[in-house]
Amino acid sequence: EPEVTQTPSHQVTQMGQEVILRCVPISNHLYFYWYRQILGQKVEFLVSFYNNEISEKSEIFDDQFSVERPDGSNFTLKIRSTKLEDSAMYFCASSQLAGVNNEQFFGPGTRLTVL
Amino acid sequence: LAKTTQPISMDSYEGQEVNITCSHNNIATNDYITWYQQFPSQGPRFIIQGYKTKVTNEVASLFIPADRKSSTLSLPRVSLSDTAVYYCLVGDIKTRDDKIIFGKGTRLHILP
């Protein structure tokens, strides 16, 4: 069964450093998403991406964040100048169709720890 | 998205049927009801979706009464591996609103 993959599984970085989280969505999917989950809290939407541009972003997704689909398979989330409060699980998701009622397939997540 | 209310946590024993009820009093005509499951340290996973009456798949059943103001996710004969957080979502199938807004969900703990 096709699945979304994410690398690395765990990233440790120093405050102020830049990190890039990588995702490989399911191959025939057209819509891509990033969510994050701070330990013990809700899963929060960050951004959705379609046709090489951002469709929607949340208040969390400020200028510190950017997304890119550099080639036909990868989808990346870049966090510039990381802060302690960026420590969280980051989940990538993809879907074949748009709309919240269409199944989104989530990856296993990247645990980001900012020291 | 319609507001949903579900229990914060539930405990059950292996082999029992578990029913998790979600209230969505202001559900709109075009809204569908979707449930996701999240195991510890994993991403959420779609379980089931329905509009009215009953839907069943290999994982669960979803019961929706005629007024659609609530829905019940039913997990038959649970095992320890069903310990997870279960999220009830209600959304309009006709909008292009792509984001999923997760609530706190119901933390289900299966005991041996």
C-alpha cells in the first residue's frame, strides 16, 4: 500500500539554526499539507500546497516557514531561525483530491527538538 | 467546520465493543462526518466517513441518526493495539477548504 514517508524521523537543532524537513507524498496525489503537534497538544494545520503554490496557511505559518516542491517527488518544510517553541512533531500529508472530506494520508512524522 | 464535542477519554477492556459518540448539533446539510485515528507517536489515519444511517468497513462502523446531530464510532472487539486518540470531524464536502481542524479527540485506552 502506498504511503507518505518523512525524513529524518528525529532532528535535533540549536536555536537559531535552519532546518529542512522532507516528505515524499504518495505518487499520484496532487495536494500536500504540513501539520504540527506539540507534545500533549492538538494536531495543528500549518499549510496546504497545490500546483506549486500555497493554497492556504495558518497563523502559525509565518515568515519563518516556507514550503517547496523542488522536484517531482519531494515536498519540504523549511524553518528558518528555529525557536524553542518550534519543538514538535511535524506531519506531512497528501491527498488525491481537495477538500477536508477527502482522505488525507499522513506520514509518520519528524520529531523536531530545538535546544 | 461544524463544532464537535466528544469525550476526552475512555477506558475499555480487550474483546469488548467500544462506542465513541460525537455531538455536532450545528451540522449543515452538506457536511459529512469523518473519523481519524492517531496511534502514539504516529500521524493520524483516516478510519471512516459517512453522511447518514450506517457505514461499515473492515475497521469500524459509523452510526448516524436521522437528525445527524450526533454520530457514534463503533469498534468491535477491541485489542490493546486499538489504544489511540480518535478524532471526529464534520465538514462541507462542497467547499475547497483543505485543512483539517483537529480537536482534542477521545483518548481511548484499552486494558488487558
